[in-house]
Amino acid sequence: MITTEKQYKSTRVQISRFQEALAALDNPPATLPPVLVQAQRDALASQLEELREEADQYDRLRAGQVTQFTAESLAALPDILIQARIARGLSQRELGNYLGLKEQQIQRYEAERYRSASLDRLVEVSDTLGVQIAKRAELIGDPALRSVDPNAWRAFPLSEMHKRGWFEDFGGSLAEARKAASELIPTFLRDGQVRSAVPALHRKSVRASGQVHEAAIIAWEARVRRLAERDAPTTSFLPEQIDAPWLRQLVALTLEPDGPVRAVEHLRGIGIALVVEKHLPSTLLDGAALATRDGFAIVAMTLRHDRLDNFWFTLFHELGHLKLHIEQGYTSIFDDTEAPAGSEIEAEADLFAQEALLPAEKWALGVSRFTRNEQAVLTDAKRFGVGAAIIAGRVRREAHDYTLLRGLVGNGKVRRQFGW
């Protein structure tokens, strides 16, 4: 059974080679006896079929098309756990993060089909993956975990949350936290008001074959809300406050070396709390736009990519959501922002960010659109009154070439401003 992307890619290469070898037998050497040719053809066809079955099974699992697994006995449990991990869209490293184990330990478990794992460990893995075993084993609920009951605490990344100190009133060990998880998780979510009826729009990017663990997103959102409430803006937020003069002042900050941290006070002035919190494993979030019961708004960012161009575009994207969508009743929006096509509101937020940072009429006059070198970017940045990272990022996106202008996008210049 294929258990990793590396094995999958290797299998696909083998399939191609077997297909070529099989095709070559359509014109065998004249000196090769027909009986031997047929024997070779049968052997290759049999192996090719097995490889295709394994690759196709991995494709189905990875796409979330499989939610039920059959087993004749408990001996099949290890394979079910491996298949469930793949179906949940988790890598071996990500499963290890949820369990508080190293990636190598999960690799060993799966390589030996969990023979060295204790019963407690098997139960823990089953609970983490949301596998319910009766006469048959099946994934509970949506295969991508888009709907998670907060009482189903086993789905949450308890180990990572404990390591980050998110359970602030709890001083016990990880083992003790696991025992108390059925109380810790609901309390954490309740304190973070994550289940309150307020709109939330999340910006994330997902690998082509990836899936998002919704429980981790819920936990991250609760953490963000708690941080925002500790130093909440005293001004109520209204979408019309994001107007042209205010946006021009924010764009001017892209010229400043400490622009990202100075943006905190600029947003605060119109009732927006800017919160920075690292994403949790398997979420791949870039940011979120949130409303609150207290009238202020939140822009949350993960700084997953430590680049100035990414920071500014994501910030303006979230502001686009606050300006255009936050009062339209959305409770949760998930779109792949790196995909060729996205939802209508994501396209609107992207266009808002693009036009606020560098309007189309200005960009049409840009020299760097065609002369993609550093001098052209610096010249355009000066002409248009924006940071060079904004121009460089625009060039890279439109060229679909992220090897361009690496020295101008501000690598490593954001996280340190927020104390990372």
C-alpha cells in the first residue's frame, strides 16, 4: 500500500516505465520466441495492474472519496488507520503533530503496520483521525472535517495547543492535558467565542491535493479572538471607514521599513484589531477577517510566508472582506487562493487588494511589467509611491514566475517586526 507522496510519485514513474516496456513488446526482436514474448507481456501487464490499483486507491483516499473501510478482523486495523490518515488529508508529520510524536515515529508505525504500538496508542490514533469501528470502520461526518462538533475534542491539535501555552489556566503536563481534554477544549472555544454568530472569512491556500483540518481552524480562530479581546480597539468598526484617503495612508506605510508593525495602529484607529498568530499544522491559513459582538473587527494573519509582498497583499485582501462582505451574513468562507479559479467573494477581495495597492491605470504605465529587472521595479515603486515589494510581487504573480526578483519581495522582513 502507498502511504506517502514520495511513494506515490515513485509508483507513477514505475507505471510509466512498465507501460513503455509493454509497448515495446508490440514490436519484439525477431530473435525472441513468441512464447517468451507473451510470457513477458503477461508478467508486465500483471505488475502494471497492481501498480495502477495502488496508485488509484491513493488518489481516491487523497481526494476524500473514501469514508468507509471494510475489515475481516482486527488485523486489518493498521491499514485502516493508514488509509484514514490519507483520507483526512494529513501527512505523517501532521499526524505526529496532533499526537505529540515525531514524524519518524509515525513512519515507523506505518512501515511495520503498527505492530509495536500499544492498544492505547491505537485508540489514540483512531480518535485523532475520527475513525469509528464497529462491524465496519468509517469516518465520522464530513471526510474533510468541515463540520466539527466542539465536544468531539479528539479532533483538535491538543499537543500543539498545549505546547503553545493556549490553555493559560492549565499548568499540567501534556499527558494530564489529554486526560482533561474533554473539559479544556470546550472551555477554550467558549472563551474564544468561536461559536458566536459573527461572520468570519478566512484566507487560506491549500496544496492541490491537500485538505484542511477544520478543528484546527476553529482552534486558531478562538485563539485569535481571545488575543484581540485583550487589547480591543475602543472605536467601533464601520465598513465605510475603509475609504480612499485611509487606504492611501496605509499604502504609504509600504514605503516604510517598519510598515507592517505601524499598520497595527492605523487599523486600530478605525476599530480593527490586527492580530498575528502562527497557523496550526495542516491548516495553511494566511489570514482571516472577523467581526465581533463588541462592534470592532479583526484582521488575523499567520505570516506563513515571511515576505513583505505577501503581508501587504493578504492584509489588503482581508480589508477587502471587511469592506465588501463582512456584513453580508457569511459565517465561514474557505477558498483556495492559489487555485486558478476561486469563489466570487475571494475574487472581489483580491481585486480590492490589487486596486488599493496599485490601481490598474497606474500599473498600465509600469515599465517593470515588461522589463522585469530590479532597476525597473525600483523606478516604478518611486513613480507610484509604493514599496518595491508591492511592484515585485505584482510582477511575479502576473508572470507566474516566483523565481523573479527574490531580492525585492522582502524575504524575512515581517515576522521579526512582530517579535518572532
